[in-house]
Amino acid sequence: MKFPIVAYGDPVLRRKATAIEPAEYPHIKQLCDDLFETMYAARGVGLAAPQVGLSMRLFVIDATPFEDDEPELKNFKKVFINACIEEESGAEWSFNEGCLSIPDVREDVTRKSTIRLSYYDENWKHHEETFSGLAARVIQHEYDHIEGKLFTDRLSPLRKRMLEKRLNDISKGIVDVEYKMKFPAVKKGR
């Protein structure tokens, strides 16, 4: 099932997501499949549960499109439940990021090159792994979503002011997208 993606301005994107327990989500694999389906339909490489209106610590990633840049990303498809970044290290580097909740806005964002992450997969198996390069980048971006942050929060105050009108337009649905979205400032029935 494809979910509509929540647009910039919706309060769920600013809420720190809640940890989830296996007993609460016996159908977690189906939810993960639905997130992947939604992400692929929107041509994304990552999608967090808050982006579909669910305030839970869950995100999915398929970084395979970056395999030309980093061959180790071939078949890099993962589910992250209750993720916690234990450590960020390495050199900071900029990369042009976008977000399915903020269509048509792309900006250079600086992040650390390596992270150590604790998380559960869709089978509730615990992992602690180190990721670097583009894998770390995509994970950090999605991790921000479960922390109630957006990539635009990492921009300079001047750059944020320059984007303000575009961001407000997105929240009002004044944007052309090829996937289904839910806009917070659009009133139903009008």
C-alpha cells in the first residue's frame, strides 16, 4: 500500500518519534514493505515513518542508486527500527540533499562521514554497525526525521530565510509532484 507523503509544515515532522516494541507491531514487515513501496513510487532512497504521518522510530533505506559512486552500496536495502546514533566521526563533508517531504528543494548539507548506529531490523534482531560515505549520509538524513528534524534545519539562517517562501508554498500544496502528498495548510472541502 502506498501512503501519501506528509509535506513540510505538518507537526508530525517536528515531533521526536516514539520507540516501538515488537508486541505493538506484529505486522511490522508489512508496514516496512508499504514504506518501501511508497519510497520507490516517489523515487526516493530513504523514507521515515513520520513522513507518512506515523510518529514512530522506523525508517527504510535503499541506497542502491548510489552504487555507481560507491560499489559497496549495491543491494544496500535496510530497515532501521529504534535506531540510535552512538557516535559520529570523521571529516565533515557537504552533499546536495533533497527530501520527499520537501519536493523541489535541494541544498548542500554538511555531515560527519562516519556513524556508529544501534538498531533493530524488521525481524527484531539487534545490530550495532558502522556506516560511512553515502550510506552514513542517507541514514543520518532519515535519522533526523525520527528526531523531529529536517535537512533544512542544518542550513545557515540566511539560506533558510531565502527558502522561506518556497517552504510555505510547499505546505500549502503549491508545488508540482508526481506522487501523492498530504499538505498541512490545505483545508479539506475548499
